[in-house]
Amino acid sequence: MTIQLRWTEADIASAHWAYLRHSPSRLARQFRYPIVAVAVSAIILFQYPESWQIVGWIILFDAGTIAFDLFFYRRNWRQYFKKTPLWNDVLSAIVDEQSIRLQGQSIKVSRDWGEFSNIYESSRLFVLGRPENKFSFLPKTGMSDSQIAELRAIISANAKCTVKLGSSTP
């Protein structure tokens, strides 16, 4: 099976969020400062219930910290998308019984099915996770319904890891 694809900024964002949702430890690490701030606020509220006004300001500060983290997270991946030639390249994804191969002007990668630690599907893409906390993904935006169904069948038949695929098309 051969798929022609071009990644979009929305695909990159969706892939990162899907990966973070399936890796709670990475999500906790991404938001470690706001989590600590919320924990400190809860401790202060339980220790000194009469200081609820101060805790209100602390919670407002926590919300600001979360917004700050989200803003910089989004800004960083947008800059990464614009600067990386790979994301602006038209790729051919060749999926067969042995591997997934991505070929384009700036990339030529082959991944055997045994290299993946988990594979899951979101509404926008297929995420292929590897043990070293890295992932690859195939967006559905350039695929027809029959290609999505064929890709699901190939993944189900050949993956040697945890697989969570949807049964309906987007």
C-alpha cells in the first residue's frame, strides 16, 4: 500500500496531543510547574481554611502558569513546523507486511513492525509509538476511506505490539 501525504501544522499538533494523552508521565512532566502550584494551593487551603482569598489568588496564578505553558508549547511547535523541511515535503508512505517506509526529498526512513511499542488511532491520524519515547504518525487527511480501512487491516495483521484502532472512519 502506498500513500502520498503532506503533513500539516494541525496534524503535528494532533499527533503531539495524542501522544501526550497516551503517555501520562510525559504530560505530567510537560505541566510539572502548574501541578506543583495546584498541590501547594491545596495544601495551603487545607492547612489554613480561613485564607481562602489568598488561595484564590494562588489559583489564579496557577491558571496563568498553565496558560503560559500552553502558549509556549504551541509557539514552539509552530516554529519547529516552519523551520523543519521535513514537514513541508510531500512524502510517500509505503506500508507492507514487513515495515513502514517514508520517502521524500528530506527523509528516507524504514521502520519494521517490531520496532513499535504501541500503535493507536485518533480521529485525525495513526500514531506509531516506539520504546525510546519517540513516535511516528500517518495523517488521515490525505487518505480515502478504503485506504484507512486497508491500513487498519495491515496494522492489525502485522503489528507486534499493543494496537488500539477505531472501527469507524472520520
